[in-house]
Amino acid sequence: MTKDIPFRTGGGYDVHAIAPGLPMWLGGVQIESPCGFVAHSDGDVAIHALCDAILGALALGDIGKHFPDTSEQWKGIDSKKLLSAVVALAAEKGWEVGNADITIALQRPKLAPYIPSMRGVLAATMGIDEDRVSVKATTTEHLGFTGRGEGCQVWANVLMVRA
């Protein structure tokens, strides 16, 4: 039997299509845009990737296992509630988020003005200091489905530490 380690890392990835007339939520913040994400929940692709990273670090499955998109219970839900539930589950297992690093790939709109708010909202939702949350945004230089404005991709990495 191996000795339990005091930390674990996890990675998460999520994608959502973009369509006109829908709200765009990223990192718990509503982004001013004529388009938003096609999804069962509010479509916050950044929070979904972050949830997957936390769940993955603790070998607890993925966001679809805990919040299936076939359930009416989760239809239109604010993804911050999903993140709160995942953080609470981690705490029940004796873990907390050490830090989180999120990369958002979206051609438009530009996200730089929203990043400080995203960091604050995500940190508050996870109950950690803001300096433990990194959010970065990039375009894909008009390449692929992201570059054509058809969707958004997000990668999230977390360090989980024993509480």
C-alpha cells in the first residue's frame, strides 16, 4: 500500500458552441457579447473545466457524472452553484484547492477587462484567496472552430491540498 500524499493535481477541459442571442458567462462573470454558449446549464465553460479539474484530482469522476445534462434539476443552473458543490465535496473528502490556473481560448470578445472580476468571483466561490486563482485568455489566431468564432475552449489545472 502506498503512503497517502498531501497534494494532488488535476486537469479539466471543456468546450461549448457559441450561438447568437444567448448570454455569455465565463468564470462566473457575464460577458458583454451578442452571442453566448449553447448548454444545458448557464454554459460557463470556465467553471465546468475547473470543476472537472477538481473532481479529476480526487478521482471523483467528471462534471457529467455529478450534474448530468439529462437532468432537469441542472437546466439553466448558475455554474457557480456547481463549483460550490464540487468544492464542498472535496472538503468532505479532506481536500481544498491550493491554487487554480485557467486558460480560456476565445476569439472574441476580448476578455482582458473581465479577468480581475473572474479571479475574484472564482476565488470567493471556492473560499480561497484571489492570488491563488489565475485566469488567462488567448485567441487561436483565427484557427480552428475557436478561431472561426464557433466555440470556446477552456483548460483548467488545480493543485489540491489536504485540508
